[in-house]
Amino acid sequence: MTTPAGPTKPAVTGQILSPEQLQEYQPNELGYVPVIMYHNIIQAYSDEEPQGDVLYRTEEELRADLQWLYDNNFYAITMREYIENRITAPAGKHPVVLTFDDSRPNQFYYDIAADGSVTTDPHSAIAILEDFFSTHPDFGHTALFAILPIWCFDYEAPEQEPYCQQKLEWLVNNGYEVANHTWDHQDLSDVDTDTFLQKVGD
């Protein structure tokens, strides 16, 4: 003789909220999900890296951005979740996608010791993210890195070149997404099919 199972909790996906829950969570029924894109994370602005240029954000500003998102009930999700419409942000949280373009060295930089051992530079974007996620576990733990294979976290930093595969594997193994940003950033709006396939798929 088997004992009947008790009532099961409704799945989050497709669950109908009560009027009280709607008031509490105030869901975003329009479906807007911000996708925030970063390029270079620097320690301070300079003549070569001027304030106001969208390609640059300071370490302090990145931390402030993350704190603002957290304070305003955002929750980091993957781009795959967003594209496939299977968002797992908890009720009451607003999904946000964090992306890092061009695989710049300041996004994921290794300090290399004399004995060849490596540690992640604490000023690099990935170290800042990891620090923030560890102290805010209810914010989610992910971001997307769009990789240029020709400059895999080593643009003007040749000492970083041997560590491309190691960094990519670390990202995937630690909850981050790795995406294709074309081979070398060529404009694809007016190229032949062979060139397009080479830049995107080879």
C-alpha cells in the first residue's frame, strides 16, 4: 500500500500569482530586460582613456553599477536564459544580462609570478565580479564574455597569450558564458559568404 503524495508546489514557470503576490512582487509584465555591455575596465581615466568614452569604465564605477543593480532588485541571468525565454530570476527580482565585449586584457588578466604560477589581477573585471558575487549571493552569479579569438584577453598584452584556453575553461566551469564576437571584429555588413563564414565560424 502506498501513501498518497501531498500537494505539490506549483512550478515557478507559468505560475499564476495571487493579487497579494502581484502587489508584493510587481512583476515586469512588459518583459524589458536590460543588457549592459562593458569593454575596458580601467583604474582611472586618462587622456588615452577619457571619461565619457563608452569604451571605458573605471573599477570604482563597475562596483557602483553592480551595487546599484543589487539595491534595485536586479538579478544576473545568462544570455541563453534571456534568448530562450526561460528566465530563472527569483520572484520579486528584475533580470539583467551583464556582457563584456572584445575579450580585453583588463577583463581577465593574470599576474604571472617568477615561478610561472598565475593569479587573477584583483583590478580585472572578473575579479571584481567574483568579489561582488561572493558578498551578494542573492544577486546571481554570471556574465557573458564575447571573445575575439585573435585577441583572447591579450590585446597589446602578449604575456597573456598562452593563457587563453585556461581562462575560457575557467569561465565556463564557474558559471560564466563564452560567446563568439567574430574572429577579428570585421564589419560583416558587406562581405562575401566565404568571408562571413570564416569570421563567424572558423
